[in-house]
Amino acid sequence: MINKIYILIFLLTLSNAHAEEVSCNNFKKSTIDYLKCKSNDLKKKTISSTTKMINETKTYQDKEWKKEKKKINKVKKKLLKDDNWR
């Protein structure tokens, strides 16, 4: 299960166009600075895509649950009204 999550995050980072592109070409590929640059770039892309996914999920849930929430609030009001009447 965790492997699937890592794969999903990795794929999202590859397809994410909203993250800032950082040029790591200034460093030689065998240096520590190059690896730090690449890891920071990957971290930024992962955070960006995860934040985007969370926000989309929240928006979807708010949209889908809006009608049901209204029904629940209506029933609550009715129950409170009936309790006060007695």
C-alpha cells in the first residue's frame, strides 16, 4: 500500500507543471551539490502536487456533501424546534 502511494506521488511529480523549474545544470552530476539540487527540486514538486491534490479533494467533498449537509441541518432544526415546543 505504501509503495503504491510513493509511486502515485512520484508520477504526480513528473506530470506537475505548476512547480518552479530549478536548473541543476550548473553542477556536475557526480557532485553532492547536484544531488541536493535535484532532491530539493523533487521535494518542491512533491509538496506542490500533494497540496494541489488535497485542495481538489476538499473542493470535491464540499461540492458533493453540500446537499446532504443541508438535509442534516434541516432535520436538526426540526428536532430542536420539536423539543422546544414540548
